[in-house]
Amino acid sequence: MHLLGELEVTNAKAGRLQKLSWLATAFLNRTSVSSAKMLGVSAGRIQSILDGLAPFDGLVLNSVQLPAAFAQVFRSYPSIYVAHNVEADSALENAERAKGLLERFLFRREALYLERYEQQLAQNAVGLWTFAEADRLGFGRAVYDRAFVLPLVTGWDAPIVPDVQRQHDLGLIGTWSWRPNRLGLDWFLDQVVPHLPQDMSIAIAGQLDGAPVVSHPGIRFVGRVPDARAFVAASAVVPLISRGGTGVQLKSIETFELGMPSVATQASLRGIETIPENCTPTDDPREFARLLVEKVAHARAGLSQRLDGAAFHRTQKARMMQVMLDVLPGLAANDASAQVRPRLKVHDGGRS
């Protein structure tokens, strides 16, 4: 591992001066704010590390931020581009929901740059990996034959389910400061919670900017928790509440790997081909609430409704490996003229 440095890139954890500095860097360098954050290191530093790692067949470029910031370095190597989301679409979605003219302008500006970067990365790549079928189609017909959906797992080994007692009826966890996540949380609080009984306990974990005012007596905002899996496992039922964005929902995958019973919106199930039997999908808030009440009642009666999440993990992992076997040989073949050894280096754009 060769570290370029450490940088906090989460807007919710950055102060006003840091945010203004990122914005100024983005305008001065005519780039997106997400890529401007990467410019704390020089292109020469990245090039020297790559030179030291040679020979290798190519690069795996993980998300758009770092590859876009240093496109002049990375474009000369064969690559696989891993698109966590269609970032330009997410930025446009944020612009539509922006609270003011300035915020709308900044999100539209971000979308303009991101669309350009994503198209360049996709067109230059030997292979394009997305995590959802809609995202694969979102990059256009020009790269369709090189684009593959990569099923995800949260770790190479199936997670061990924590042995914890049930502490709350419903458990929700996420980075709520990220706008698409907050959209889902607001939908849940505004449209689902009013249909839930007053004695239902609802724990909401994760970073939250400005906790909303809620009237339901069972809701607790618990902030960051030391063990996310233990928190999820301590729930009777997990509501999966995504309402926007693109890409796969990692919390949905983790919930299924733990075998937890859940109720999910359709957006929460993007990129997941096989839905576990103890997950019920619906986008209707009243039906969502009714299903939660039903599943919680079963849990209170002693029926856990949990499944063996290792089976879901094995299925996802097998499909992921097949995609890699389909794509990776093409990376080496593309660079055969360079007569290099079959090695692969991964460069992470910093997206979590």
C-alpha cells in the first residue's frame, strides 16, 4: 500500500473555511468540488508512485474523484473504471431539490463536470463496472459491450452475526448528512412514522446534521455507534428507506448478509438480483408501515424471522467473481504489446 496522505472529505465534518477552500480550488482549477478535494497531492507524486510500482497490466480506478483530478496521469494506462454511482445524475437530483439559487447553481456546476469526467473514464476504460443495471445503461451505448454489473459484498468473508439482545423494534443506520440518504430519512419520518403505533421503539444511528423535530415518542437519535453490525443485529426489523441517488445501497447488502428481516423501498434494492425471502418491498408509505408493524409483532411473539445471511453472501460473491473473470483477462490482453507481467494495482478515489 502506498498512501498519498490522509484527508477528511466529508462535507458534514468540514468547517466553513475548509468548504470555501475546496470551492475556490474547484473554480481555480475548473474542476468539480469532489475532485478539487483530491488536489492536496501533486500529479508528479502520483506519477512517481506508479513508476515505482511498474510493471503492471493496468489500473482499477475506484470512483470518479481521484481519476478525474489526475486524468492526465491515469489516462495513459489501461484501466477498469468502477462507477459507484452515476455521479452526474445524483448531482442533478440534488440540484432539483436544492433550497436556494446558489446551492442549485453549485450542484448543476458539479453535474456538468462530473458528466464529462464519467464519460471520459468510461470511454477510455477496458471495462466498466457498475453496481446496478440502471447505472450500466446510464453510460450510453458506446460502452455498453464493456460495461458489467458487479455484485457487492461487504467483505471477503461472510460477516459473523453479533450475539446481542434485541434493543429496539426498528433500527436505521446511515450517513444522514449525505443528501440522498437524508431524503430517505425525511420520507420515513414524514410519511411512514405517522402510521406506526406509539409504543414502537425506533433507533436512528449515524451522523445527522440538524435532527428533525419528531412527535413519535419512540424515536431516538443515537448518533454514531461503536459497532454498526451490533446495532443492526439488535433490531427486530430493519427499514431500508432509500428514495434517491444511484448505485447500490451498502446498508441493504449488509442487512441481507446478517439475515435480518426488512421492509425496503425499490430504490434500496438497486443492484441486488436475489432478494431474501424475509425482505418485503414497497414504496407505499402506509403499506410500508403496515409491514413493519406486522414483522415487529412476529418478533415480539418470539419469531425472529432471521435467515442465514451467509447464503446471500455466497451468491453475491460467486456472481462478483464471475464478472471479474469475464473482464480481467481483457485488461491484460489490451496491454500485451507492452510485454508486462500480469499484475493489477488498485487506486482508490476515497469514496466510502
